[in-house]
Amino acid sequence: PPVRFKQPLSDLQVWERDLAILECEVPEDSVPITWYLEDRRLQPGAKYGMEEWGTKRRLTIRDIGIDDDGIYLCEMADGGRSIAEVAVK
């Protein structure tokens, strides 16, 4: 069975043009993760900041717009996943 997250993602409510930060914690430092919005894989860049330190994993979504509203996933290589809803106001 997939390994469990130490700390899953939490749902967020954010205002347009604001910043959203999603955080989760994986079981071990070395566990790689992939971020998704619905079924679209997210890439680091001007829009998305992705950070790892120790077992913590953080996704920063900059300049929130109505398009950013939806279900975000943090997925570990073994298929374990954590899900959060980001609601844009």
C-alpha cells in the first residue's frame, strides 16, 4: 500500500491576486513528489514556487486568479497522494 503522508494538505480559501501556500509532509526526506491542479502537472516558474526542506513540501501559487480555483494534488512516487481544494474568492 502507498506510504502515508505525515501531514496532508489542507483546504484553502484565498482572495484573487493573493498568494496561496499549500504544504504537506512526506514520510522521509528523500521522497520526491509531483504537484497537480486537477489532472494537469504543475511546473516551477513565475506562477508556481515549489520548495522542499526535510520532509516538508510546499507549493506557492502566485497572483491567484479564478483559473486557480480547484483541486490540488501532491503525489508521491509510490502513488500516495494528498488532496486539497483551493477556493478563490
